Amino acid sequence: MGLFIRLTSENAWEEEASLPSRIFFHWYGRIMGVTDKPLEMDDLPKVPEYLKSDQEHERFTEVWQNAQASWTFIAPIKNKKAGPKSKEAGKGTKVMQKGLLKVMIKAYWKPALMAACFKFIHDILSFVNPQVLKMFIRWISLCAESTSVQEGVLLALLLFIVSTLQTLLLHQYFWVGSNAGLKVKNSITSFLYKKSLNISSQARGMFTHGEIVNMMTVDAQKFQDIFTYIHMIWSGPMQIGLSLYFLWQELGPAIFPGIAVMILLIPANAMVGKKIGEIMRQLMQTKDKRMKTISELVTAIKTVKLYAWEVFFASWIDEIRQKELDQMWERAKVSVWMSLTWSVSPFFITVAAFATYVLQDPVNNILTPEKAFVSIMYFNLLRFPMQMFPMMLMQVIEARVSVTRLQNYFNLPELTDSEKTPGKAGTVKIENGSFTWKKSEGAMLKDISIDIKQGELVGVVGHIGSGKSSLISAMLNEMDHLSGAVSLSGTVAYVPQDAWLQNATLKDNIIFGKKLDDAFYKKCVFSASLRDDLEILQSGDQTEIGEKGINLSGGQKQRVSLARAAYADPDIVLFDDPLSAVDPHVGKEIFTNLIGRESMLKGKTRVLATHATQFLPMCDRVVLLSKGKILDVGKYEDIWARNPQFHAILKADASAAEKSAEEPTEKKSKASIKESKTNHDGKITEKEEAKTGTIDFSVLRKYLESFGMWQFIFAMIMNTVRYGFWLGENLWLADWSDSTARRETEIFDNESSDDLSIGVRLGVYGGFGIVQSVFVVIVALSFSLGGIRASRGIHDSVITSILRFPLSFYDKTPSGRIINRVGKDIDVVDAALIRTLEMWTHCFLRVMFGIFAIVSGSPWYLVFLPFFGLVYFKIQRVFVRTTRQLKRIESVSKSPIYNHFGESIHGASTIRAYRYKARFQSINFELIDQNNQANYYGSIIAYRWLAVRLEILSHLLVLTAALIFVWAKEHTTAGKVGFALSTALGMSQTLNWAVRQTSDLENHAVAVERLLEYTDKEWEGKDKILESWPDKGELKMENFSLRYRKNLPPALDDLSITIKGGEKIGICGRTGSGKSTFVLSLFRLVEAEEKSSFIIDGVDCRKIGLHDLRKKLTIIPQEATLFSATLRKNLDPFGEYSDAEIWRAIELSHLKSFTDTLAKGLDHEIAEGGGNLSAGQRQLVCLARALLRKTKFLILDEATASVDNETDQLVQSTIRKEFKDCTILAVAHRIDTIDDSDKILVMDKGKIAEFDSPSALKSIDGGIYSELFKASGHAAET
């Protein structure tokens, strides 16, 4: 069956297929025929043009933009504003919004109408088969010699033809509907991406990254799922109406009690649906909260490990997860009613109708096989819409929740592009501008007026929190305007305070989508002082930069960002304190070569917000900010003279700065840039591999162990008993209907022909249904309980692993990949897998008992059964093998979408500044289309291909059974034939679902497989308990070496050093020299090599528990990370300290004046990533954390790089006083902050270059520290 060919993805095969091939989906067989190797993405054809995401996005966007807003009632959103036009301010209940549902209907009504046409014709044909079956049973009942065999054969063929037509129409309907669902999903995903790039600053705080990802993974998927069955909204009532009409023809007024049962169920279903809707809203909010927390954890995993906060995050996530599981259990309990409606209520409608029929006229109303089983078929036709209606109701309720969430997000205000003023490019102008991040908090910048001319270099200076970064953001139109106007002319480049880098090569990050100009590129690299770094990096500029620049130092990241700005060759460059991350002499190189008056950017308009005040005299003008207002603008000398109260932050050694600026720079810009030796060098991000072959049995075993093996066995036994009663119910009905024939033909003797009373017949028949209802409840709750237990176990294991993975795992694993696993894959385990497992058992048992029912009509069917079984098995194996692999490909192809999305969100301000939104949107389209390939061919078309073949085979099964009954009509009864054929006709869908559920079970098990992969990876070292250690703070290292990865050169090379307890050690060196690596090595984020020795107070720290080690060390990291929680929780996550202790820490960290302005004080909500605090304020919060922990070791890694000089001096004074008995290791670029240290450690290329007292090192002529000291503007002092 294998096609040993190389498939090509040049064209969409569907577009080249003939009409019959499209009707039978024959063209898809080329994919199913690949057996010589596991399928890969390259083997799939492209998606058809009509499914391309860019086209659908354009259509959706056009309709959305033309949509009219109207007043809409929505549920209140916790901690979120209703919107800019709320009628009931603060309540969030009635807002002016564009209706998402209306937009979707307007955009996709055509495919919906086409699907409706197919569905309508199919539904009409559904009522033909009962009539044909009625004639066939009547023909069997007559069973006379004169009966024409040809008539029986003709009726058997008619059953086959009608059923086949139904199949072809049904799956054209499913195909068109599923395509429409995929289009909607793609439109929502792409629109979410676009919206997230444009969302305003105020709106940004309403939805976290985790919540938006949840909308993309869960809510968007709901629309694809619901579009397949949405036509049941009108088709269901139509089928119910037609069923009742035909039942009236069979049973007359006896159907009214059945209708009464149906009417009674309507309000009950409505109440249950409303309750489920409430639970679903709460559940989705809890899911959002969990995803937000995990997203923050993954983003800030380095900080979590440094502070030993794994236990806190595990507890935090577990608390949210427990609430989520409780809500899932509540939904399961309420959904039991839906299960009863789905399974048992049609039976009770049947009982009510039959009871009324036979009791109202026992003499004339005889329940013959013809009447009983034709009625059963109509009741089964009634059963499907009644079963689907509550399911659709649940899906509609869930989709409505998703519509509301998405609609709220899509209607949030967006940023507007800055006005482009006519005239010469390179001017920046703000007139009477007042700006804010949140309108509820008032203006952050007030009465701002500034006019920057083309080619000017303007410095911006002020205290921490004065509004420097906000001013840059206002120029970029990133803040909300309260008044005034902003205009920029020409192109813009932006260097943010926290450098944003993509997960790409260093070269690609600099070029940033522009065409390569090699000479200009080298000039930019030189001007950003990156040449030496490229020599150090093993693969030069082909080194892959890990997510968020994880494998670069803070200074290196900032210099790549500077090189990018230079390579953009813009008219305007906005610098947000980029020099704080680099050491003084590198800062001067960058200023001289890239920013200053004679730099490569001379002639460009440059705005530099900075704390590096030594460069202010070299600016054309200086802007002095204080408390969000411009106090003064002018030449540096004039600003200095007019503002003596700000001398502390304006102080600059102008002579030293000018001297350094005038020093000739060694011309190395033409030096060759180190290139990668091989195509694989520099690659750190591991490709996400899709496994091949069958799902390993160990995956299923582990899932069932989490589910509860005995729980599963119990559920299976209960379900088997339930279907035993179902078989008994139908055999009892067959015997009942045959009893009339036995009396009339007198086949049996008098003893055996004594029939039971109607009361007994009805009582036993009804008893079968009542017992079934009990087992339905037991089975539903058993599966739900086991599924929730399995979800809990798997989720807990994955979260534990995520917390215990070494940092190297995060270096090579994009966060989008992790979010995909704990988001989409967990969602599959939570819901889809449980439903599929339960449905699979139902289908399996229904098929087994259905076969028994057919065989009961004629044992001759057993002769043909092996053939049908073999064909079914072969189709099933081919289908499952192919779709399983395509599901793996689809799961893998989702991660790049989430990764690109997360990367874009974090860099949205940079993308907007460079005006690259369209380019990033096109990348998003490409990633969605790649995912579409696996989704479309692995789900939509694969299921249609399978269903058409299986159902036609099932119809052949019915034809075979009917022909056997024609041949052996004298050896069977009409009752058994009616039961057998009505069951066989229903089994075409059941067999299809059985194979499909088998496939879905394996496909959903892929999610378990992917999650369990994370539980099998290597963890960090295990914990051991140590009491009262350390007590002195002495550190001793010998032959200490460390590599980030085995194939890389050592980041620390053979260090030997002894630091006495209580000493203050200043650590300096060129950016990338290993300073941060040295201090972080104490936390064992990366394990040292075997020969290395690392001892604190006599304890070998390589042999103790990581948690104990990290709890005994305190760090104020280079990248200050905060979480979306209260200020109190950010300072004291474990609740170990009193309010008085926390307030003292806040006061000592110089945050009290800021905290006093907060309405909620310590309970003030910090935005995700600390987005509502300045970089300097975030660092001061980290200082407050350190003051609370107060361990024997304090590590400062550029702890005050983002604060002004005056605040820096105050912080240094606090540290000296509060940590006087502690050992302090302080990494700093500002030499004056470490010059009073006991000793200075100078790092160079991962080695200890110098280690002595500051005075001794300054006396070394040409020494590294001596030169750094002079370069910092202290030459006169030496």
C-alpha cells in the first residue's frame, strides 16, 4: 500500500483534484499512502488559497472596521475597566462595543449557507430510510411463497443507495463547516496578534500575556469546534418536527405524552445550561490566572531560582490549579444531567409513547415489529438532535463566554501613530502635552512642550521616577494623551532601557529585516563596541541569541540594541538610558563612536535619557525633568547654573569626559567580523522534535495510573453492564413485537404461546431504562473523577519539573514551547481526552453489542463478519498512523506561533517604533499557515476521508445483512430483523465514531506524551537541610571553572580566590568579561566542572541542596523582576515578615515617598513584569527584598545601574550600614560605587586579572582597574 515517492508541497492537491475525487476525498489518499517513512511537514501540500490566513485576516479586519458599535451588557471584569465609553462608570456592565458575533456572521455567512444546504438535503434523506425499512419488515412479515425475492433485493439496495447519498452529503457539510471554523480560528488568532501590537498603554494592563495566550489557545479553538455543529440550531428543531410528524403517522395521538416529556426537559436543560455557563465563566477566568502565573514564572525563572522561590510559586500555582479542578468537578456534576438527556431521555419518550399506544386500545393498537422498530428509528432520529441540542447548548454557552472575552479585548483602545509633520525629516515636537499610563491615575507627564530640531543631540536627566523613560515613550506615542500633540518627522529607531532581542542570530538582530550592507554593518558593529565580543563568541555574529538574550550579558544585549538602531539609519534615534548597562570606558566608546557629535549618527536627531551625567556637557541641549514636568531646557552650563538644587544629579566631570571624547579611537571598523565555522555553530535553541510511531504503551499506562487503574476498570464494568441492559431492552422489545406474530401463525404450542400481560411488558421495558439511567450517572461521574485526578497528577508533575529544571533548559527552550505544553496540552488532558476516553468506551461497547444484535437476527452474518472486520482494521490502522503523526506535527507547529507572539508582545514598543508591524504580522501569517497544514490535513480532511470510506463500508454491512435476511427469511422473525437492521443502520455512524475516537484517543494521548517528556528530563540537585549556616560568610574557590554548554569555551576559567567573612569586594571588568557569571555561579544556576571547589564557611556548596544554598544568599540582580501581585507579596512572598519590618525595608530602600502616594500602600497591585514602575523603582524594590532577607552574603549585580547618582549614593550608604557584618560582592560599572571596597576583583575573559585593595590597584601603571578608574572621570584624583 506504500507509495515510495517524494511528496511535494508545491501545490494544494485539492485544487487540482477532479469533482469525484473531491466528493470522495480520494486525492487525500496520497498522504494516507505514505508508509515508507514517518510523515513530516515537507510531505504535506500547501493549504488551498481560500484558507490562507492573510486573506482571512484581511476579510475579518475589513468587516470589523466597518462594524458599528452598540451598547452591550457584559459581566463585570475583575480589576478591569469597562471601556472608554462606559455608561455606568466603574460597574463594567454596559459598554459601547462592536459585536464580534455580528462581525463573524457577516464575514462568514457564505460558507455557512453552503453548509446549510448540504445539511438540509441530508436531513430530508434521513427520513427516507425508515420508510424503506418499514417496507422491508412488512415484506419479511408476509413471508409467503408469492412474495417476490426481487422486491426484497430492491429494498435492500435502496437502503444502501439512500444511506450512501446521506454519507456524501453529510461529509460535504462537515468539510465546508470545518473549513469555515478553521477560517474563523485563523482570523481570531491573527487579529489577536495585530491587536496586541497596537493596544494602548491603559488597555495593556487589563489583560496579561498569559490571558491573551489563553484566548489564542482555548477561545479561538472553540470557534473551530463549534462551527462544525452550529447548524444544529435550526436543523435540530426541523428534525424533531419531522420525526414527530412521522411518529404521528405510526402511533397517532400516543406521541403526545412523549412530547410532554420533551417539553418538561426544556426548562430543566435551560437551567442546567445557565449553571454550566456560570461555571464556565469562572473556569476560564481561573485558567487565565493560572496561565498568567505560569507565564510570569517562565519569564522570570532566573529570578525565581536566585531567590529560592520555587516553593512559593509551586504553592501559588497549586492554589489556582486546585480552584480550577474544583470548578471542573462542579461542571462535571452539573453535566451529568446532560449525560442523562443525551443517553436516557429519548428512551423514556419512547416508553411514554408505546405505553400510551398499547394501553389506549389494547385490542387494535398492536405493537408489531414493523410499527415498533420503524418507530424506534424515528425515535433514534429524534434522539440525535435531542442529544446534540444539549451538547450544542453547552458549546454555545462556552463559545458565548469566549465571544465576550474576545469582544472585550478586541474593543480595547489602540495606540495611534505619531503625526508625521511635513518639512525636513528629523524633528520632534510636543506642544502642551500631558500624558499618562493609566487615566485613573492622572497625568504622569504634565505640560510638556519641547521642540527638537533636526540633527540635535538632546540629553534628558532627572531623579529616579522623574519621567525620563515616560518622555521617550510619549515621543513614541506609547502613552495615552490627556492633552496636547506629538509629532515626529521621518523614520525612528528606539533603544529601550531593557534591551529587546529576538531568538535569532546576533547578525539578524542587528540587521532586523533590512537588506545586508556588509560595510555599513561592520561600521555599526564597531560603533556599538561589539567587535571584541564577536571575537569571544564561538560563532561570531552567527551566534544564536537565546530567548530575551539569555546567553548575553546585560551590556552585550544593550550594545546589540544600539547596533540595530545604528543599522536602521533612521532620521530620529531615541535612547532610553542605554549606557547604564555598560562599563565606563565602553560607555565612552559608544558615546564617541555612535551617539556623540562626531559619531556615525551625527546629523541624526538623538534624544538620550541617561544617568551617565558625564556626557551631558557634550549634548547640544539638556532637558531637566522633575516629578513629570520639564523644569528647564538649555545648554548644560546654563542648566547647572540655574538649578543648584539638582547639582547632585547634574554633576559631571566635563573635562574628563571631553578629553575621552577627543581621544582618537583605534580604527578597527574595517576589521573582519568573525563568522561561524559551520552551519551548526552558535545554535542554542533546540528544535522541537515530533516523535514518530505509535504512542508508547508507557504513556497510556502512566495516564491510567494517574486516572486510577481500578477507577478505570470500575467505569468500564459499569458501562458494560449499562450496554447489557440496552441490549436487553431491545431484545425484549423484539420479543414483545414478535409475540403477536407467534399467536397469529401459531408456530409454537399452547404452553409457549401464553404471552405476558401488557403491564409486565411495559414494566420490564421501562425497568431496563431506569437501570440504565443509574449506570449512566455512575459512568459519567467515574470518568470525570478519574480524568480530573489524572489532570491533577500530570499538571503537578510538569510544574514540579519546570521549577526544578536547570537554567540551561530555559536557554535552549523558547517560552512559547513551554506555554504551549502547560496551556494547550493541559487543556486537552483536562477536557478533550476525558471526553474522548469516555466516548471511545461507549462506541466500542455499542459496536460489540450491535454486532451481537445483528447476529441474533441471522447467525449467517458471522460468515461475513471477519471480512468486514479485516477491512475496518486496515483502514483504521492507516488512518490512526497518519493522523497521529500529523497531530504531533500540529502540536509542534503551534509552539512557534506562541513563541513569536510572546516575543512580539515583549518587544511591541520596539516593533512599533521601527514601524515593522506589517513585517511581524506577515511572519505570524506564515506560522499560522504552517500550523494550518497539519490541522487541515491531519484533522479536517483526514476525518472526512475516513468517514466516507467507513460509512460506505457500513452501508455494505447493512446491505449484506439485508440480503442475508432476504435469503433466510423463513428462518428469522420480523422482530429480530427490525432490531438487527435498525441497529445496523445506526451502526454506520457508530463504527465511524469508534474509529475516529480511537484516532482521537491516540491524538489526544500525544498531549500526555508531550507533557510526560517534561517529567523525564534531568532536574537540578536535590535539597538537603542545613541549619544555622553560614555564620561567618567566608568564601573559598579553587580551580573553579564553568561552561554554559559542553561545546563552548569556559565562561569562568580556573579561578582561585579566598574572600574573608564580612569583606566588601567590588567586581569590575569589561562588559562580557564574566563578572555576572562569577556572582551567579555562587547560586549554581549552571554547575561548575568536576575539578572545581566552592566552599562557604567550610561547607562544600556543590554537595548541598540548591534550595538551602540559594536561601542563604541574597542578590539584587541586574534585571529587576517583579510579578503581577501586590507590593507586599513581591517583597515577602512567604508572609514571613510583619508590616513594620516591610515598611522599614521600604524606607531604607528610599521607596517610602513613592509608596506613600499609592492609594492601597503595600496592597498596591504591581503590573506584569513591574510594568507600572520605572526601571529604577524596580531595582529599589529588589533592594527592599534584600533588606528583608538579610543573609550573610549579599550579591549586587549592577544593582543601581538604573538609578540616578544621588539615589545611588543614598543606596550605597544604606548597604554599608545595614549589611556591615555581611560579605558583599558588588558588580558595578560605576567605579565610584565600589572604590571604597575592601578589595577589588577585576575580571577579564573569564579569568581573574587583578585582585587587591583599590589603592594598590590604582598604583599599577597601565593596570585594568587603574584605567577604568581614570575613564570614569576620576583622573584628577589619581
